[in-house]
Amino acid sequence: MNDRTYDDPSADGRLLPWTGDGGKPCYVLGDGTGYVSRLADQIESVQLGMAGALIDHAAELLTEHRLTDRELHYLARQLATSLREVKRVAESRGARLAVPHPE
């Protein structure tokens, strides 16, 4: 089955790691093997990898105790963005775990 994307939150599909117009959630319907699902998998992988690297970088910066207010503000914004992305990945994967798969 091919993937079809939807920006209708009531659709019973996979939450995608990007948003639509106005920040609305986007979903894909399908069996998880289509192009959009594979692209979402790749993007999620990149987002999780970048989150790990950002955590390590933040830990290093915070142990130096020499951040300016501007640098600390930038770091906090990047961490918030990353946390939002990781939360979205967790919600998407958690929702897929709750769906029974035919055997």
C-alpha cells in the first residue's frame, strides 16, 4: 500500500516529524513501507542523532561556566527545539506501538 499524507489530526495514521501550514500535525496513512514513511524514518534518525550531539555540546558549554547571556539564550532555544522534535518522535512511535499488528 502506498503512503498518503494528511494534515487531518483525526486521521488514524502515523504522526510525521514535520508540521504542515500553521504548525498543524501531519500524518501518513499506509503500511509503513512507502516513500513518505521511509523519509520520516530518516528524518527521525537525524533528529535523534542531532539531539544527542546537542546534549553533549550543552554539557560541555555548561561546565565551562563562561557563557554570555546571549549564548545561553541561544543554547536554550536550540535545546527547546530539539526537545520538541524528540517529543514528536516519541509520540509517533508510542502511537504505533499501541496499534495491534495483524499476524
